[in-house]
Amino acid sequence: MDCTEVRARLESLCDGELEEPCAARLRGHLERCPACRAHYAEAASLPARLAALPAPEPPAGLLPGVLHRIRRERVGRARLWGLPAAELLLFGVVLWYLSGPQGLVTLMQRTAADAASLLGWGAGVAHLPAATAGDVFLLLLFGLLVVVTVYHLTLLARAGFRTS
């Protein structure tokens, strides 16, 4: 190795980032070359010299400026709690639509029949089932409930669960 290569890798040697064969070649060169050894001593002492320097004082307006920039938007109580009310209303409509246990049984029967039709359609022995108006209504309610819930969770996350 020549001096140019050794000096280019001195910081890596000081930081212990070199593979052992390369590090051994560098140490061998340092034993023979007083100029590179002086560069190595300077590079090796740099972390200790930097640690001895005092930390600079931050500008007076730094902390208030940072806090002002990261202050989160406050969400009003009506906006924050109005969404769970909408979610409960949509959930109530779904429960009303299902009409208790009999509505749930009917929904499960229709779902099973649709699944069987889809399997038959996939196998090529049946036609694709048409969606009934009730199933489309329930699907739209469910989609609306998901959208409102995701929006609500987004508001809560942005607000940091704080209210004004």
C-alpha cells in the first residue's frame, strides 16, 4: 500500500470498520512510515478532541419556534364526538336492517346462497348471482361506516386525543 491509500483509509481504521487483513496491512505500513503514523495519531485523537469542545448554546428563540411549529391542531368537541354519534347511528341502522336474530339468519342464508352461486359460477355450472337490493344497501352502509370510522381515527391521531 502506498501513502495515499493508507491516508484515505485512516478514519476507517480508527473507527474499526476495516476487515482484519486490510487493517493489518495498514498497521504494517504505519510501522514503516513516520508521516502516515503522524496522520494516524491525528485521526485517532480527533474524537477525543471533539468531545473536549464545549457544546454551543442554542439560539434563544429555538425552543419556542420548534414548539410553535409542532403544535397540533386542536379539534372541537362537537367535531370529535359527532363522528362516534354518526358511527352509532349507522350501526343502529344496520341492526335495524338485520331485524334481530331472524334478520341475521336471513342474511346468513342469503350470503351462503350467494357464495354457493359464486362457486358454481366459478366452476362453470351456474350463472353469476345478482345482488339483491337489501345486500347492496347493507354493503353501502358498511362502506359508509368504514369511511366515517377511518376519518374519525385520523382526526383522533392528528389531534393527539386532545380537545379544546
